[in-house]
Amino acid sequence: MGQKWGRQSDEEETESESTSEDLVCPECGGNVVVDDEHGETVCDDCGLVVTEDSVDRGPEWRAFDAAEKDQKSRVGAPTTNTMHDKGLSTNIDWRDRDAYGNSLSSNQRQKMQRLRKWNERFRTRDSKERNLKQALGEIDRMASALGLPENVRETASVIYRRALEDDLLPGRSIEGVATSCVYAAARMAGVPRSLDEISEVSRVEKSEVARTYRYIARELSLEVKPADPEQYVPRFGSELGLSDESKMRARQLLKNAKEKGVHSGKSPVGLAAAAVYAAALLTNEKTTQAAVSEVADISEVTIRNRYHELLEAEESLGLA
């Protein structure tokens, strides 16, 4: 496919060159050249722009050898693990309109309805594909609600595919496994979300998410490091409208706490929330325990307890 496409592009390029050679300037009759960089056809003698905004029919990538050209050549969008068929099948739009935005006739609407029905049946021919389609839809929905980036959705989709291939789903709900995959992928990507935040957008209970996550991580040997409290600081600080100085101060408080071993056995979300609150006070920025509690979904009592522990750790190091 790549070589064929390359030959077609070469022919088109040769054809465009011969066409540009045959053209003459309508003003002075001089030679006309094609400026590919600006997408213009210009007279070489008087500088008149004959045509502009020409379409570049070449690829959007560069290749430096034949092997790289064959590897990169493609038709359509790149494949993605976030769709059950990896985006290789046909999608028929639900709107009954043509390419120009005009409404279809009644006969055409009936025909499109039948095509949609059969297309959907062929896309999900067995139970595994139906399972995968439902799960990946849940992953996309939860990732959007949590504001997670595209790479986290890809990772969560790959983890779910692995769980499906290893027959880890019998006895567990699709929503529970999908939620645990999102939780694991977010931690692996360095943008963790707490179990409370995950369960808020999920359709399963927090206890089931935690139980399923431990099972999936153990069976698939996922290398998920313990959540670092510092990873929560940028998000909490941004939602509270704190300055960069305050965020840096919060990170410093957490580093001091790690040095003294205060973080051991403590919730990383609680430590991060307390560090953000303490840093805001130390940098004379206005915020309240109630505001931090709402953003981090942690009780004010936890914030107060961790707040005192963080300050005591810094005082013991002689840095306060």
C-alpha cells in the first residue's frame, strides 16, 4: 500500500511540474514556478502570484529511507487501543445528513438505519467484543470526568485488554475491572486519583474497586509504585488558585516529611492536602481548611492532624 501510494504521489508531482512548466504569466508572459513552501504559483520574472492556497497532497511526515517510508505510510487515522476494534472499522454517523449538511430523503434515512444496524452487528460479533466495547466506553467516560490525559486512557485500555485475554473477568463486573484499570493507569502515568475520586465517577463501590485493583495488579504483575504525595500538589494547588511559590513550598514540606519518615503509613492524599494548606499559610495566601477539604475530598480533621505533623517534621530539621 505504501509503495503504491508513493508511486501515485510521484506521478502527481511530475504532472504538476509539467503543468506548471506549460503555464505562462498572464501579465508579462514569463515563466511560472510553483512555491511549495507557501502553496503559491508565482511568476519568476515579475513576481505575480498566479494561484495561491494550493493543496499539499503529500504526506504530513518525512521519511529518510525506503524502510521508514513503508513503515509510516498509511491510509486513514492511526489505530488506537481506546476503541474495541482499534478504530479500523467503519463509523456511520447518527445524523441523517449528507456531506453538505442537507437532510436525507425518507428512503435514504431507512437505508442508513439498516446500514447502521448491520454495521453494529458486524462490529461486535461475539461476547468478548461486546464486553470490550462496553468497558472501553466506561473507561473513556470516567477518564473524561476525572480530566485524565489521552495516554492514561490508552494505558487503561491496554490493561483491560490484557485482563480480558487472561480470563480475569469471570465473577467480576465489567465496571469494576474498568474502574480499577483507570485507577492503575493514572498511578502509572504519574497523575494519580484517589479511590474516593475514582468511586465518585464509577458505578461500583469503593471497596469493590480496591479489591478488583489488587487482584488485577497481582495477576498482571503491574509495576505500580506507591502514590507520591507530591504528585497531588499541582492539581490541588491549581484548583485552589495558589501561586507557584506556594506549590513549591508544599513540595518542600513533603520532602522534609519523607526525610523524617512522617509519610510512612499515612494517606498520600491527606499529606498532600495538609501540605498545600500549610504552604498557603506560610506564603500568606488565603485559603481555608474547608476549601482544601472539598478539593482533596479529605476531612478537615485529617488535614489538621497532618498539618501539625508536617510543621513538626520541618521544625525538627531546623528549617522552620
